[in-house]
Amino acid sequence: MKVKMFSELAILGGNKINDKEPMQWCNSIDNREKQAVLEVLESGVLSGFQASANEMFWGGNKVQDLEKAFKNYYNIEYAIAVNSATSALHCAMMSLGLDIGDEVITSPYTMSATSTAILMVGGIPIFADVDEKTYCLNPKSVEDNITENTKAICAVNILGHPAQLSDLKKLAEKHKLILIEDNSQSPNAIHYNSYTGTIGDLGIFSFNRHKVMQSGEGGMLISKNKKLYEKAALFRNHGESVVGSFGIKDISNTAGLNLRMTEIEAAIALEQFKKLEYLTNERTLLANRLTQNLEHIEGISAPITLPNNKHVYYMYGMQYNEEEIGISRKLFVDAMTAEGLSVRDGYIKPTYLEPMYQRQIFLGKKGFPFTHKKRNGKLNYNQGLCPIVERNQNSTMLLTAVMQPPQTLNDMDLWTEGVIKIIKNKDKLVKAMSK
């Protein structure tokens, strides 16, 4: 990459490197999605669901076509389309048959829905620390948190990289636990020749507006386990109204909600799913260019990909070394932002530091379900619980979504030029900011 010479930093009054309007999220919608929506509108059937014990319990044609596409592509037995990945997580947790106060181990370094879904069914989230290289659950920390109350592990394949799913699966089998993959950010990532989402007992996919595949909202739950699938399907569509007609004997955890996907959402999601390989390949191409550029910059480490894994780069997570760079992380981010280049310091506040966990209040005012079991009353959600998560968030992680299409290889070089410009002018920057 040929580095251009720049004069003044934009944060100090100079010209910014990038004058384009900042990109929010990739928009991969084209005429294929438009035509699919038009077909639904012309059919007049905007939802094929009915909460009755007949063929309409399973949804409309587009919903079932989307489910079939997932089953065929991933060679999986069962798939359930829902109105969001949050709903898919809720279905997954409901299918476990948890008793009040049972525990599910998960990551605190992800969107809150992953752990809130556990609370929604009366379970208790137990937070394990992450691997410092991948930001995914550390199997050793998971094992340290397993107790007689543990019923499942919910791994999050974060930022596009698989968790250490083989090790987590061994742990789950050893302790007779269910393994769930929150795969919302990593569709088509690969772990030891298997697609993420297919390795655990349950896999979650997202079609949220800023995910790799997008239909505004929408989600998918896939499984190899018929019992888990049936419970999840009942929860999706008011299961309490059909259990008698379906002859279901174990009616625990079968009362449901309306988590159904519309035909329009399913039509868009299906066209997006057909593009998945292209969309992930485009992100990988751009991310690889960034990684190549960063090899020559001391103090900023590109994301790693563990052996026998494929990274699909939902976002691009780097490690920032303030001592090597000589600029605080916040000042670096401010300087990049002034140049019109997208980056942020850290990812998300560790979930256990949110008020709901600090005060241990979910439903009502008396701490349900946190205080239901004796062990639950001694839960630790204190600062310092997950040191690697907190270090990433507070001091070392840099995050950008610049590697999303329709950005180009030139945009990756431009972003790197911004990094170099700031580092070359660091002494002047630090001096100016210290006045």
C-alpha cells in the first residue's frame, strides 16, 4: 500500500482524509428482494400462520421455503423461522425445559438479548470470561462455572469468529448439558469443517437490519433434536392452544407467544440467504486487505483466525496497545473520527454490569428469579468477574465495520492511511491536547 503524505490532522484543523458520508450498515437489497416482496403482496397472503392444530400452525409458503432452504443447506433436520434472533433465543431457552433458578453459562460480551432470554424463562445467566484472541467463551472459564444447577451452555460466535465449539461440545457432553450457539454474527463461519450453528444442539441466526443477512427483523432456529424443536415450535405460536389436539403429554414449557415471521420478511430473508456465501466472501476480502495493511503497524493487532476456523467478519475487532502507539485509545478514536474514518473504542458494556444484574431484579421487586435457589442468592456479578472482557472493553479493543460492502479495497487503504497519519503526527497531537 502506497502511503500518501498529509499535512495537518483533521482534529487539529486540517483536511479530513474521508469526505464521504459515513456508512452505517451494508445494504444488500436489490431487485431480487423487491420481486419476492411483490409476489407476496400480489398473493394477498401476508402471513400464513394460525394458532390452530392444522397445517397453518406451521406458517405460510415463504416461511416454510426459508426453513427448507436452511435445512437443505446445512443438512440439518429441523428449522424454525421467527420474527427476530431474540425470539429464536427465547424459543431455544424455552425448549430446554428449565426449572426456575436453573443456570445457563454464557458470554457477557455480546448483545443483552442472549442473557435476557435466559431470564425470560426463569433461568439464571452465569457469565464466563472470553478468550483474549477471539472474544468468544473461554472453555476453561466455562468449566470453572459449571455447578449442579447448570443445564446448558450458550456460546456466542462473536464478530464473525467461531467459539471453541469442539471443546465446549466436549464439556457439554461430559456434564450432560445442552449446547446452544448464538450464531447471529457468524453465518457461514466454519469450525473444523462444520458450519457454525450446526455444531451445538441448537443454532441461532439473525436477519436484523445490520446483520450479514437482513430482512429488517427476523431470525432462525435450527436443531438436530426433535424434542427441542417441537418445544420451540410450540412456543413460537401459542402452543397452549394446540397441545391437546396434537396429543402432547409433556405440556411443561409449551405455552407460547406470537413469534411468527411474516411472509414478506420470509421472502426477503430467503433471497438474502441465497446471497450468503457472496456476502461473507466480500467481507472477508476486504478484511484480509485491512489485515495485510496492519501487519506493518506496531501497536494495532488485526483480528486472528484460529487454526481450522473460518472468520466471516461481522465486524473487525483489533487490539490496541497504548504504550506502543503513544496515544490514548480514546484520543486515537477521536482523531480517526475527525478524519471521517469509522472506529470505536471497545464493543459493549459487560452485561453483568447493567443495573438488572447489579441489583438482581428482573420480574417484580423481590429479585425473581435471581433469589429462587440458595445458590442463586450468592451470585457474583461484581466488577472484575471477567477480567479479559473488562480489559477489552476498557482499554484494548478497537472495533470497526469499515470492511462491509459496498466499501472497496481502496476504502481499506484509506482507513489505514488514517491510522498512519495519526501515528506519524502523534507528538503534535498529544502536545496540542495537553494544553
